[in-house]
Amino acid sequence: MVRVMASGVFDLIHLGHVHYLEEAKKLGDELVVVVARDSTVRKEKHEPITPEEFRRDLVESLKPVDRAVLGGEGDMFKVVEELRPDVIALGYDQYHDAERIEAELKKRGLDIKVVRLTELNGDLDGTRKIIKKVVDWFTASEKLRKAEEGDE
């Protein structure tokens, strides 16, 4: 049984997330996904749009995912030590350095393969682009509403 670990924020699930998880699942028999804690998201990226438990539940409901857990706070390697995966799947756009991760794992006595997955071809919008589109749409609709109210 080969256990694969994937991780991420998964704030607004989109096709890129699904592709990442499907590709990660192909690397083994069991896919465990670590969902970032709200505090980690705030520190590393942005204010979370959806709470951590909501994101964990949503990720766990996705077809390729066998189990989803919340990440730790502080030492990101603690959850790896607990889960003991055979493979860690990194998304094509995740900022983590695969070689640095492998070196740290070896220092901790863990022999885990780290794999960088490929990007999905096509016009793929990530979470930030989706948020921008929603904000742009809302801003435009508000301007239109105000303009229509001014005409009445």
C-alpha cells in the first residue's frame, strides 16, 4: 500500500485543485490530503474565505481523496511524521522546494519521495484569479445598478 500525501489551502475548489488531487492519487493507493489551518493561510497567503473545517470536509468529499486532515501549526513536518506517507505530491505552483523538503525528511530519518506534479493544460484560473473575477463582476454590477438608479 503506497500512501500519497498532498497539501494545500483549497479555499475555493476549482479545476486546478481537482487535477492536482487526481494526479497525486495516481502516485499510489491511498491519498491523504493535508488542508492548511486558517492561521497558516493568514500567515502565508491571505485571509481564508472559508473556515478550515469547511475546507477539510469539502476536500474529503472529492473522489480522489481517501482522507483529509487539518495541518499543524508551526513545524510543517510534524504532520508528515504522523502520516508517514511514501510520497509527497507537490502542485506545480506550490512554492515549496522539493530538494529542501527531501533533505529535511532525511534528517528526520524519513525516506519519502517528493514529486512535483505538472500543470493542467488550458486556460486555468487559480483561486486569486477567480476572486478577482468575482470582485470585478461585483464592482461592475454595482456601477450599473447605481447608474440605473440615477436615471430613474
